[in-house]
Amino acid sequence: GFLFFISGKILNIPIINQQHGYYGHQRKKKSLRKLNYLVDYLMLRFSELCIFTSIDEAAEAKKTYSNNIQSKLVFNRPLSQKKSAFTPVKRKVSRLICLATSNIEQKGFDRQIQFFAEIEKLYPEMKLIHFLNMCETVEILKIKAMINEQKLENYEMTQAVSNVWDLLDNTTDCIISTSRFEGRNLVL
């Protein structure tokens, strides 16, 4: 992408940039981190328009790189969708399952756990299960602290496994995906 960016600048072609993962450089080796930061900075700062898919993603990019980024927020579905009456689901969901393996902060687990605390009050039989790769010790400790703070009783943290799909029950399980930076932040 960066070579196309440079080519567009040389040819004086307006650049519209929709890049994702500005926070990814934080995990790379130190030697690559500065190069990654420079490339992101140049593309964000000197594109004629940057498109973001969430408010948090735009805020993170502007905070990290430059407040002078020309940007537009574009959601993957309109905010003006007509609200319809609630229709109860015919099958009973007993487990909410998150298949994230890492990047707990980026995936918005704090929001997910707050959301589940409210769900657990309404449906005490509901259970939240996180399949994680357990490599981010600090993040794991943060999750455990959030679970204790919210006083969640129906929570399970387990090691991610390659056959996770075999462990799911399609009659009672609901897969959830949350994100701080992608699209609309909660997918069921």
C-alpha cells in the first residue's frame, strides 16, 4: 500500500486511504516499530482523505499520529436503520462464546464484560466463555480483575484450541465478536 501511496503522490493523484490496525505497530519488534510508525504517519497525515470504520479507530489514529488528519467516519451499515419491534428468539441461547485469541484491549473485552454483566442479571443461566491463547499475561490479569469487579458468576476462560468449532453447540451457543476499532463494535 505504501508504494501505491508514494506513486500517487509523485503523480499528483488524490489519495483516499482506508487503513486498519494503527495500533498494530505497538507489538512489533522495536527495530520495525519506528519504520511502521513513520509509514502510518505519512499515509494518514498526507492522504487527502482517511476513512475510519469506528469512532475509536479515528480517535486512536489522531491521538497517535496527528490531529490534522482529514477524515470521514463510515460505518458498515447506516445509523438511520429503522428500529423494529423485538422478536424473541425461538431457541434458548445458554452460552455466549468469544473466539478471540489475543489483542484483548483492541477487541474491547472490557465492554464485552460490562455487557455480559447486564445480560447475566436478566438471564442468570447464561454463560460467557472466552477461548484465549493465554500469551498476554497482563491482559489475562486485566480480564480476571474485570470479572471480579463485575462479580460475574457464569464466566469461563479457557485455552484456545484448533478444534473449537467441534466444542460448540449450534442449538444453544451464540458466537460474539467485539472490537474497539472495527465497524460497529459488537457482532452476534
